[in-house]
Amino acid sequence: MGKKEFFMKNTIKLKAIHRIAAILRIAGIIALAAVIGLSMTACGDPDPNPNPSPSPNPNPNPNPNPNPSPSPSPDPASGKLTITNFGSTFSTANWVFGIGSEDELTLVFASAPPGNDRLLEGVKVSGSTITLNVYYMDRSSQTFEPYTGTVTIPSGRLRIQELNIFKSDGRDGFVSEHRNSASVIITNGNATISFSTQMQEYVYEDD
């Protein structure tokens, strides 16, 4: 094999690795928290019907939530991330949520804290602003709690994702992702982002 062919094949492999790593970073908090859920399931009561007959599935790719309920009211215990000036970037048919990190602190921006399924619930796109509740992951209990602290999220570490489904781990239903182009300061759990000036679209490289 010539040097040129060797270099090209290894470049393709590195791009694929980069793509996989980027996806895993988005869903990392979900994978970590899921370990607890799986452990609890393993310790539960045995299934009284371990071999049920499978039901026919007329739709091999069903929408996991075809008729989701409206987003719940803002959580009075949590801080708020308000997104303004997003124009026509988001479709009114879709949902938005976010993830932010700074050192050991992981924040999620959603309509509710992730439940036992560890999926993030988005907020329906409507009007000219979007308000997301702010939660942090308590690493000792592996639960998500309302966040009211103060922190600076570095450039590129706050991600706002648009999805075409209500709940997701950041991969299913993916439409677009935007990241902060400058640091975002969250004070007492609250921050406002001017989307057109503080966020920029992030495009994943093809495998």
C-alpha cells in the first residue's frame, strides 16, 4: 500500500471516530445516569410472564410520542434560560432543549428534569422566545435537581438542539445544533441568550 493510500484510509477512520465521539459527548450524561436505572431494574421483581407473545407492530418506526402533551408550566424551583431573537431558525413543529457544562458541573435546559427513562423533554417552539428550566446533575445521587447557582459556561460548551420529537437523548429526532460563540453567564440560575448574536450552528462532519 502506498503512503498516499495509507494516509487517506486513516483520515477516513479518524473522521468517523470524531463523529462518534461528538455524539457520545451530547448523550454522555444520559449514558452515565442510565447505569443507575438498569441496576434498579435488575433488582426488581421477576416478570410473571417472561415469554409473552409478541404483538404485531403495524408501524416499524413509530414516533415515540406522536401526540405529546403541552410543555408543563415553568418550574418555580429552577432557574430559567430564555432564548430570544431566533427568528425562523427553529420550526414551530419542533422542540428545543439544551446541555451545558463547566468543569465538573453539568446542566440541562428542558421543560422538566429527566425521569427514569433519562430522556430530555424539549419545549415546543412558539412565538418569539423560548424559556427552558435549568437543572444540574447531582453526581452523588445521579438525579437532576433545579439549578439556581451562578456559573460561566465557556464558549462552545452550551449546546441548543432542535428535535422533531418531544423526548430524546440528543440523537433521536435530531434536526440541528447550535453552540455559544462566547461565554454565557448564568446568575442565580437565570440567563438570556440573544440567539442571532451569541449562538452559531455546529455542523458535524460526515463519516
